[in-house]
Amino acid sequence: MVAELCCRAVKLLGTSAPALLASLCIAACGPEAAAPPSTPQTPAAPTQAGTAAAAPDETRPTLRLPTDVHPSAEAIELTVRPEQDRFSGRVDMDVTLDRGRRSIWLHALGLHVSSASVTPDGGAAIPASWTDEDDRGVGRLALAGDAPAGHARIHVEFDAPFVSGNKGLFKVTEAGVPYAFTQFEATDARRAFPCFDEPGFKIPFTATLVVPDGDQAITNTPEAGREPAGQGLVRVRFGTTKPLPSYLVAFAVGTLDVVKATDVAPNGVRSRPLPLRGVAPKGRGQELTYALAHAGEILSALETYFGIEYPYEKMDILAVPEMSGAMENAGAVTFNEPMLLLDPKTAPIWQRAEYAEVVAHEFAHQWFGDLVTMAWWDDTWLNESFAEWMGYKISQQWDPSLQGDLELANATQNAIGTDSLVSARQIHQPIATADDIENSFDDITYQKGGSVIAMFERWLGPDVFQKGVRQHLSQHRFGNATADDFLGALSSAAGRDVGSAFRTFLDQPGVPFVEAQLACTGGAPPHVHLKQSRFLPRGSAGDPNRTWQIPVCIKYPVAGTGREPQIKETCSLLGATEADVALEATACPAWVFPNAHGTGYYRFALSSADLANVRTKALPSLDARERITFANSLRAAFNHGSTPYAEVLLAAEPLAADADPRVASEPGGFVGMAHEWLATDPLRQRVEAYARRLAQAPFAKLGWTKQKGETPEAMQLRSEMLGFLLDTGRDAALRAEAKRRAAAYIGYHKDGAIHPDAVDENLAGEALWIAGQDADAAFFDALLAAFTKQTDDVMRGRLLGALSAARDPQLAARARDLVLDDRLKHNEMLQPLWGQLGQPETREDAWKWLQGHWDAVSARMSTVNFGGEQLVSMAGTFCDESHEKQVTDFMQGRAAKIDGGPRVLARTLEEIHLCVVKRSAEEPNVRKFFSKR
Ligand SMILES: [Zn+2]
């Protein structure tokens, strides 16, 4: 699964500019990192109550179903008519009972059960009644007689309303046409049909869909036959799946466009041609051309890496309206629309990169997750960390210009922000409650997990690592596996113990802090003294006394044969608290960089002298990943409290001229923070002048229009610099030009149509955002009119971003009310709140509004995947004591009612608190710095 992270959500506001993103995400998601997602759940709708009492030995399971009932197959027939409000169905589940019983525990949530029975092998059907036993979907079939040990078949008939949202079996309407789709991970298959809804129950499913004649019906396997079912319906039968957990089953029904693409050709590991299709809402099939043209290339790259052919009969990729993120259903992978519906000629660069990364991520799951499934949710990382790492890796391989490798470096730095908090989970986290299942889909699992895998891949060497991966997948194909299984395979491939070191990153939270000091004394060979502890920001209550076994690689120059020095790399495993690493050099190197290629999952600090040497001598020898890591080490020093504001900003300033947008944005983060803290201070104008001085030259070099043959890096840099100049720099001339272009873009005072040529596609989001900030009522109305008739999600994101930016009090009020406006899709609802909470000018009113409308907003978000947790994390926009208390008082009881809410609230409050501590220490320094300018 790919979930809507904070920054992904902000991206859909229509901009990719890191400056704007950073300011929104910093404002919205705490002092350092983007907030992760999670999921809420609606309370169970009442279903038919049973009457029989449980036998004394059949107590209600609190978290997991009993292990003495073994499902072996499930047949599902669903009648799905998207034009109606309810669906109905029946299931037959084959089970083995280890002992005789009167009760069988199952999952079903919000289903009305009309009849049920259990038929033992060779016996008569025993009537049964259904009772909901809790609001998370655990229920009991109470049998009217004893079912003996042995094989039996459970039969259940039921009906339920479609979910209005994007989880379970949900109904969505686009351009007036209704469709039904599914999203089951983590625990929402139970909303569509009764099942054993845990990943360890991996069984074959056989689906039949009864749908209106003329509708398309899609599931995990190819169609096996169809016949008329009366009343204008047709019964479509499908092949039996390979063993799957319930969360990987998927359905889609409606008058969909189904586009048959060329089969994916056989390759070195697959001898059969593989059928490939694309699915989109009616009339939008041709927008799948790009996605279908390249999906086979990405799939083949994965087959080659794994050395195992794609495990299923066919591959369908589905563009699903209103979906949050994407989902790896076996053979029927679902994506939100902009991930698949794109034209490479007009798509902004972030959209093309997202296509490659997310398609590779979901396809990688067909092996990591689908073929081999984690045994339980404590190993969600075995799915998601791998897919995250693989998504970037394959994207980098498929189109290096998309810079998947650098995106992973960026993701690492995001994860490090979250992982610095005391409230952070560990990657391999025991599951004590259902909340923990929801929380396991966070940026620790995805981004930290992916980064740790990349670190060990580099440490072992890519070939050894690949061998371990292949061994693991072959050993557990079509089954389940645990962390121990994977680490065992890796150790076996490496011929040594890898698990012990790996586990220090899996089984404890936190980011290692490596202090490195070059020592060249007394004729001894030069060495680097290393010291490790847990990285903790200033104000943290955490314990720094932690150790890891860290693969540390040090880069440094030695005298070469020619005039240029030769760059060397020395690696070692730092297991103790302190150690010396000898360098392969006879003379003292001019500099040392203690995280070669930026692959190490740790933060580092250098002595002042070593830091100055890196800054003045090493930068030209560092690759982009290393420069990103270096920039982040400055942020670490600031957040740690070891380097004050003036010093850190002056160190970061030269990075503004970097060719890589991720590095060039680093000083902007410090300036943006000052702009935020001094929101109502006259000194703010000096911050703005400083911002302009920093970014005007790099932007002037690039201009408003891209050059022929320009790199994606340059396109992103332009967007980055412009966003920073417009938002933090308040550059009057550029703002006027942005507004002029935004007006032309929406045909303002002209035809009211979209004119994509009016502004570069990578700058359209920035221009519209600024125009929205300064909108008057007439322009706001024009934006709203354009938004309302727009169907393309990227265009909608830009227009909604502009509406969300409104600062005029009356227009800001209208922007907030959009949250509950039916014209917004479920996956757009929070955008106006991100926009309003993200700006100091509108934040307080937005906070009041959110409190006043909490019940309505949280009710709607409860059926959006990870919606409830996103809502809780929005309160992390504050950085003062008064709001720290307000958020605590308001949220405490409410977050407890949201699945995964308590941990997200703990993190949100910790982020606010750390920001308050940082601000009280550094705001005087910020004032002093800008007073002198
Ligand atoms: Zn995933």
C-alpha cells in the first residue's frame, strides 16, 4: 500500500516546490518531518443479534482469532449494482475444526447477516446466528447444535450499504456515473464479506460477481464464464486465486473503460506472455496510454531482480476515483487517478516520478506481500519497507532522470525527523491493540524501513543482498514469513550473521547519532574516532544511552598519482559506544565525511574544524546524496541545540546555489522558520529580503520558462526557488507575474477555460497558490467555478490549492467551509485545512473552525483510508505553549476514538512541545541575526 503522507497530500495541492511543501509540512506536521498516516474506523452498524451464549471455553478473542479453526478456502458471491445504495452476498468457507464447538469466531463489520449455517462433513447443516462482539468487526456464529471436530463448511448470507468513502467496498460517482471499488488493507475486507481477516490466514478465494449486464466486473483472477442472472443482471464467474490473505482480494464494478494492452513479453524468468490491462472510469481509458506503455517494463525489471516470474495469471492496473494512495491487490492493483492517468507532455515532474515509484512499489509487493505475506502485522515492514526501497530502486533503474535514488535519500531524512521523537515506533513493533495495526503503516515502516534496507544492501553488497532476497522468497512462496525468516535467509546468503546488526535497527526506535573526529597525531596512521548515542532534539525527554551496530562508511581524500587527490572509502561496523577507525592514508586527509553516499541511517556531527574543512574543501567531491546528508547534519546540529541559529544559517547559505533542489532548499527551511516565527514582527521584512537575496540569482538563471532538453533536476529547482521567492521572499514583482499567469491559466475575465500554456506545468501550483492568497471575491468565484467543472485531479489540486490559500477573512471562511462541501472528493477534503492551518495569517481561525466542526469532519474522515489519523496530526501546526495546552485538552478524548489516534496524538503533542522549546531558545537568536541585517 502507498498511503497519503502529509507531503503527498500537500503535493496534490498542486505544487511540488519543496519550499512551499516544507513550509506547509513544517507548519502542518511538526518541526521536522512530514506526519505519517493511519486509519480510523466507523463503529459497527448493528447487525442481527444472536441469542445463544458462548460456551465457557469460547471466550471472545480480544485481538486475534483463535488458532484452532483453520480456514482452507472461501467462495464469495457478491451482487454489486453501483446505482443502488446496498450490496448483498453469500460466502462459503471451508474450515477444519480442531475440536467440537458451538461457536465460531469470524470477522464481519457493518454487515447485516440474514442467515448462516455450519455443515460438518457428512452431516446436516446446523443453523447458526450472528452476533457483533465488538466495534472492530469481531463476531460470533452461535451454532444451534454441536459441530464435531473435522472439516466443515460455513455458509453466511448478508447485505450492507456501500461505504461512502474509500475503504471496504465503497461506492464512488465520477461525472455522474456510479462505480464500486474496494480497499481492504489493513482490516477492511470484513466490511465487504465475512472472513478470517488476518494476514496469516492465507487461502484461495473464488469470486462470483452478479452485476448489471453491460457493466465491467474485475477481480484478482481472469473471468471463467458468465450467464444471465435475471432482472438485467449477469453472473460473472472468476478463476480461483492462488492463496491470498483477505486484505489482497479486490473487486471493481461499473461501466468502466477496460483497455487491453500488449501482453508483457516473455523474458529470462517467464516463458508465457502476461496479459496486461488498464481500467479507468468511463471515457478516460485513453488517458492510460502512458501508464500501460511502461507498466510491463517495470514488471519485467522486478522479475529480473527477483529471479522469480510474476506469480499470477494477469495484471490489471486500475485508476480509482477518490482513492487515497495505491494498493497491491494480487493481479488487480489499484491507484488513485493521477498516479495512472497522465500525459507525459503536460504532467509535472513530480507526477511522472510518482508514477514510476508507486507502480514499482505496488508491483514489488506482488512478491513481497502477495507471494510471501507477513505472518502478522508486527512484520508490516516485510511488506512496506521492501516495497518502498524497491520502488525507488527500480524507478532509478528504469529512468535515472527521475532520481529515485535521491528521493530515497530525501525519504531517509523525513524518517529521521519522526524517529527522533520519543513517541516513535520501532520498525518491528509488537502489536498489542488494533490501534497498533493502523499505526504500523507509518513513515517508520515505510521510510525508515526502506532506508535501513538500503544501508544493509550497501554494506553486504548488492549481489549478496539479492541472493538473500531470492532465497527468502523461494522458501516461503505462497506462504507467510517473519523477520526471523528473512534475516536467516540474508545471513545464509552472506555466510555470516547479519541478523544481530539488522535487529539493532528493527527492534528499537530512534536514530543513531555518530560523533566523528579526525585524529592525526604523533606519527600514528590517521584515524577517525567515532562515538554513538541516540539522537535527541533539544527538549526531548528521551534517553540518549542507546547503541546500534552501525555500518559506518567514511569518505576522505588521499594523495593520488596525479595532481588530483584520490577519494577513498573505509567502512566498519560500529558496535561499541566508541571506536577508532584507521584510514588507509599515510598523511592526514584534508577532510573526512562520515557517511559515504549518505546511505547510513544515522545523523552525524563533526568537530568545528572538521566541519569547516567539509564546507570549504569537500563539497565538490561529495555526490548529491552526500550533500543532502550534509545539509541534514546541519539541521541536526541546530535541533540538537549544539549550533545556534546564526552559525547554522551561515553554514547552510552556500547550499542555496546547489544544482540539486533537495540540497538547495536546505537554507530555505531555516529562513522559512524565521518567517513563520516573526509573522507579526516588523523584522519579518528583513527575513523576506534575506530570502530574496538567497534565491533571486538561482531563479534568474532559470527563468519562468523551461529550456529545451532541460533536466528534471533543473525543472524542480526552478519550482523550488520560485516557491521560496513568492512565499517566504514575498517578491513583489514575481508575485505580480504569478498572479497574471494564474489569471491567464483559468481564463479569468475571458473564456473561463483552463489554458495550460499560460504557465509551466511545474510552476502552475505555485502561481495559483499565490493568486489564491491575494484573491478577491470575484477571483475566488472564478477559481471555484473552474474547480467545480474540472475532472482531472492534478488540475483540481492546483485550483483547490489556490482556494485553500485565501487570506481575506471572508474568503478564508469560505475556503474552510469547502471541507464539508460535497463538491470535494473524499481524498480532497483535508486540503483546505492544510492550506488554512499552514499559514500564520489564517491558522487561528482554521483551528477554531476545526474544533467547531470536529464531529462532522471526523465522521466523514472515518471512512477515508488513514483519514482520522491525518486529521489528528493537523493539530501539529502550532509552536506555542498556549496552543500546546489547547490541542492537548481538545484532542485527548477525541483521538482515543480514532483507530491509531492515541499514538498519532502523542507524536503530534511531542512535536509541538519540541518546537516550543526550540523556539524559546532560538527566537532571540533569530531576532538578533535579522536585526543586524
Ligand atoms: Zn506498499
